[in-house]
Amino acid sequence: MQRFCVFCEIVAGREPADILFDSDEVMVIRNRLRWVPTMLLAIPKRHMVQSELWANMGAVGAAAVKVAEEHCPGGFRLISNFGYDGMQSQDHAHVHILGGVFLGEYA
């Protein structure tokens, strides 16, 4: 039995999200956390773990860069957290898109 996955619920339309990009394979949403002015999440629509995603970034990587270039024209950072020690809070694979400010102050 799979436990509750908020990203799967967002993809299914059962949880609300500010959706900035939506294709057959990928969704980019605004993150509820606001550590920097622009904080987005690129998620594959199919539930997978981080290592599966990073083995083939494909459509997720392309969508992340496309939306990041639109929302962070001065530059951006793409990151993912892996496991408990890496502070991964969601099992569903995702890429953080950070920007909107000089990130040297947020190293």
C-alpha cells in the first residue's frame, strides 16, 4: 500500500497548486515555501524516486530549465534533496528551481 503523496494528489487535481507548466509528463508548480523570491518545483507526473529521475532528467529537466528561464532571467539554481540526511521531505521525485535574487547570499 502506497502512503499519501501530495504531489500525486496535485497531479490528479485533488490538491490545489499554482501550476505554471503542465504537459503529459511534467508539472511545474509554485512551492509553498518561500525561502527565496522564486521557489518552484518541477515534478514528473508519474510517481518515482529521486534516483530514477536523476538517471534520466529528460522532460523534467527541460521543463525546469524552460520555466526557470522565464521566471528567473538573471539566473537560477536547480537542486534536489536525497534522503533524510539530505532533507528530502517528499518521496515523489522533484527538482527545486530557486531564483529571483542573487543566490550567493543564500548559499
